[in-house]
Amino acid sequence: MAKARTATKKVTCEQCYFRSNLLCSLQLDEPCTTFRPDHPDGLRPPRQLRFTFRQERASRSAWAFPTAQEQAALHA
């Protein structure tokens, strides 16, 4: 079985919003954990996961106690 690899681009400090706008004070060889891509629209928050609701569960369970009328009919 061959594993498919996803190609990820290497990011550099020069691509960071903070470095591009002279807001970075770190002297690192690699991008730090606060890296945000520089974009013409400015600083944008990282994308969040989308919240999705679960499908509604069945309104009746697979097994339930009989109603009072059903019990009365059984013992009548």
C-alpha cells in the first residue's frame, strides 16, 4: 500500500505578517509559533473548525416500557 503524501509549503519569517510590518522582535532561524501569513487584507485570525449539529436521534427507543393502557390490555 502506497501512502499518499501531501505537499506542504515551507513558510519563512519573510512571509509572516509581523515580520513584514516590522512588528517582530525575535531573531530566529525558523518561523515561530505566532506565525500568521501576510495578506493584503491585513491580519486575519486562523480558520476555526466549523460546528455542525448531529442528526436528530430516533424519537422512539428500540425498547420502551408499555404504556398504562397497553399494560391494562395485557392483564384484562
